[in-house]
Amino acid sequence: MGVNKRVDIKTGFICNNNCLFCAQAHKKYLGNRITGEIKKDLEKARKTCIDVVFTGGEPTIRKDILELVSYAKSLSYRTIQIQTNARILSYLDFCKKIIKAGANEFSPALHGHAAELHDCLTRSKGSFNQTVKAIKNLKKLNQKVITNTVVVKQNYEFLPEIAKLLVSLKVDQFQFAFVHPIGNAMKYFDDVVPKMSLVAPFVHEALQIGIDAGISVMAEAMPYCMMKGYTHYVSENFIPETEIIDVDTIIYDYKQARIKQGKAKFTQCKDCKYDIVCEGPWKEYPEKFGNREFKPVKPSSNPLSILNLKLASFTTINKLICLATENKISQDHIILPTYKHLLEKKGLKQISIKQILLDIYPLVELNDGTIGTCLCFDGWGEFRGNIIENAVADENLNIHLDDNIISFNNHPFFLSLYDCLLSAMSIEEIKKEFNVIYMENDSNYWDIIRENDLIIKIGFASYNIDYRILKNKIVGFDNHLNDPIRTQQINKDISYIKERNPAIEIEIMPTVNNDILNKADIVFISGSAICNNSLYNILKNCKKAREIILIGRSALIHPYHLFKLGVTQIISSIPPKNLFNLAKENYAEYFELGEPGKRIILRKNNGSN
């Protein structure tokens, strides 16, 4: 066997924190191990291990910690990591001493974004300030800092704030570890352990903050079905081959021990495409909560989910230029005015585009990493899967590619591209100008519908809208009924509505009936109406409507002109910045995401224009 493993050495169980969720709390009575015993473990492990982690308890409060670290260095361990609450490391002199002894990697635990939360969880007043100071000390001394945050009931909603703090502290890596329900976490299970399905969106949002900042991030003990869109950040993918030396036992293969003794899998896991690689949750979790939360991610049966992405060739660019020229226009009622409004707000005459994906779900990424996406029903036809790099959009929305120009035009393919570009340009402006309302996954949007309303849905999406009180019927208009993606969306939406109001009548028509539209009280319009150039005419015929609500991934454009034309609300989502990389690395997963990002509401009366 080669010398390539890592060894985690438990130095004992005495700690200067008393964490509410401590997985080692039931071992505290064992105290700390003696120096000579640990040195023998270091000698023996060095035969098969190249890296060492000192863990506990709290290793830094041992009087012999510098001696142990120095001894590990003398044995030529490559990485000497200290897993710690880092309170002692708030003293700069001690940091210098332990680094001089040989420590070259530090894993502090930070469980809150503020002292009130962190100190409550550690049950040690002042621990937050000490841990933060320690991280600053370590970075000042050019040390590698990889933090761990245990995810519990008290802090999961604050994970994005914790991520922002860690980014500001310039850590090299951060991990969110779902609480392991043993020790104190089992003792206080009902107070400490949250439902994983509630935690997942906050984990995703927090990871994205690190991704956007260029920091290595991961989440531990979160099964793949809980990591949709973030499966590349499952910690278990990155844990090196490890042996663990504890007080009374040695685990020579931590991965196998974790899988066979620590984690749990379920019958439904066999139907999941990640079954082979996923370890499942800690076994104590389903013993308390059951396993209904864990739904298999089934391999896509849709042939459209298989796509090889490629850089657009010279021939492809020429075909796009011809297509644009054939459909060239100089003006429109929504896209171009919105684009010029955004340029003016930003003080620009053009916008640089890093890359464009031509697809059913096209993407535009700006140079700052901001992403825009939408839905193109015609899917870019023969151009689908092409990537265009380093483009510039001028003040009239002509796309420049070196010496080539793709004219502003109204072909549905390009309308989807413009929609993506407007979305990417709009996100920061929307955040500045509007009181953005974030929708929780389990909340009902109950304050819209009245029982006798005539509801019109142009395109289908429900977004947690409460139909329970509705006694009138819903009329749907959709001219893509033959599209398999649209059919799937419509059937899903109808099922959602019928579950909440089985008696409701739903009528679907293939084209918009303006006579019915003129009588509507509430009109829900898919944002894809922007991409097929029908939105302006639809809005002109919503004469009676109390609410006109634009919905979907295509709807996230600055609402200045939309609100002028009668739209009262927009329900969409802000796409995460990892989408382009996900599409390149795992297109099938990208395709199956549905609508990515955190869902938001923009209301006409909650911002300035």
C-alpha cells in the first residue's frame, strides 16, 4: 500500500466550548489522551499516511500541542491540520508558535454570522469574536484556512449570511455539515436537528455565494437528492482516503465505515441515478424523521437532455448573421426600450458578453459572472448546443463578434438571447431599486385571488398560488401544446391546481381569445411571451384585469417598461452564477433543473423606476 492516506488523530475530548450539537459530548468523561500514546500513533500511521489532522475535543488547549505538532513535522507529514474551535488562535503569538512547530492547515469551526448566534450554539460567551479574530490572524500569517459550519435548526436560515462573512474573511474553503445526531445532537434532537428539505435551499444559496467569490465550497451529509444543481459540491466526493485513530479503536477505512455503519440508504434510492455514489444521510436522521423527504433523482428519459456543447464555428456564425438579417427590425415595444433604459442606468453605450449558450434554456454570462436565462420553445434548432464567446452588444442591440455583426431582429431565437441578456443586466439594478420579496418554497401566495375571479393563464406555472377559494374557472391559452416540454409543464401545473381545488374547471385553448382576455380579472402570463414577441399585444387586451402577473425564468427583466404597459407583478427567480459551468460539465443535470435560483416577487408599488 502506498503512503497516500490521511490520518485523523483524536487527541481527547476535553473542550473549552460546550456545543449544543457536539457529536463527541458523550465521550467527554474519557478526558484527553497522553502524549506518548499519541506519538506512537503518529509513528505507526506514518507508514501509510502522508497527512495528519489533530482533532478532539479541542486539541489547541492541550499543554503538549506544540510538541505533538513538532513531532508530526519531524516524521515528515506533508499536511499538518488543526481541527479547532480556534479560540486559542485568537492570540497571534500562539498562532506563530504553532505554525513554527509545523502546522500548515487550519480548520476552524464557525457556526454563526454574529456573536449572538454562534455563542448560543457553542454555549461559550465570547467564542465568536475569538474565532473570527483567529481566522484573521491565520490569514494575516498566510495560512490555509478551511472552515466548517454545523447546520442546525438555529442557524440554517442564516447560512447565506455566514457565507458572506467567510468570504469577507478570505477563507480558502468553507463547508456546511448537516448535524450528525449523536452526542449532544441526539440528546437535544428536537431542538437541534432541522428537516433537511427546509435546509437545502439555504445551503444552495450559501454555497453559491462562495462559488461566486471563487472560494472552494462543499456540503457534508447532504444526499444528492437534496443537492439539485449542486451535486458537484457534495463533500463526500472530496474526503481523502482516511483512517481514524480514536481512544479505543482504529478505523482503517473511514469511507467504508461511514457507509456501512454511519449512513442510511432506502428502497427508493435504487431508482436514483446517484445511487452508486450517494451515501445517504446519517442513519439517526431517518430513524426520527423517516425517509419520505428523499426522492430519487431519475435519469432523464428526455432525449433533449443529451447535448454536446461546442464553440460556434465560422460557418455557424455566418448562418446566424443571415438569419438575423432576414428578420431585421429597428424598433420594438419592450426589449429595445428596456435595453436602452438599462444602458442609461449603467452609464454605458455597450455591454460586453463573456459567453452565450444557444439552447432550449439559453444562457448569457456577462464578464462579471452574472447569468441570464430564459426558455426558447423552438430551442435554437440546428444552432442548439453552440457556445459563442466574447461578444459585444452595441447601443442598438446589434451583437458584434470581432468583425461580424448580428443585427437586432425579431426572430424567436434571438428574442430569447435578448431576454437572457436583459435578465443578466437587470439583476443588480433590480436589487438596488426594488424591495425584492423572496418566496419560501412552502409559502402560499394567497393575497391575489378572489372567489369569483376569472383567471387567465397564458403559459402555465403556479408558483405556490392558492387556488382554494376560487369558484370561477381557469382558462388557459397556450400555442405550444404540441411541445413536449410545455405539455409536461402544463400537466404539472394542472395537477398542482387540482390537488388544492379538485372541483375547479380548467379549459385550455391553443390560441389567445381576446374576447375572453378582455373580461379577465387576473392574467398570469409566461415570461416566454417576451421571447415569442406576443407580450405587447397580450397586454393591450388585458383591459379589465386587476392584476397582470408575468411569471417564469424569462420574466426577470427590469420592469420599467413592463409596469408602464400594465404588468403589476413579476414572479421569477435570480439564476445562480454556476449555471454556465453546470451546463458545460453536466448538461443533463442542467436541463433537468427546471427553474433555477431563488424565487422572487417584484411589485409595481414596491420600487422606484
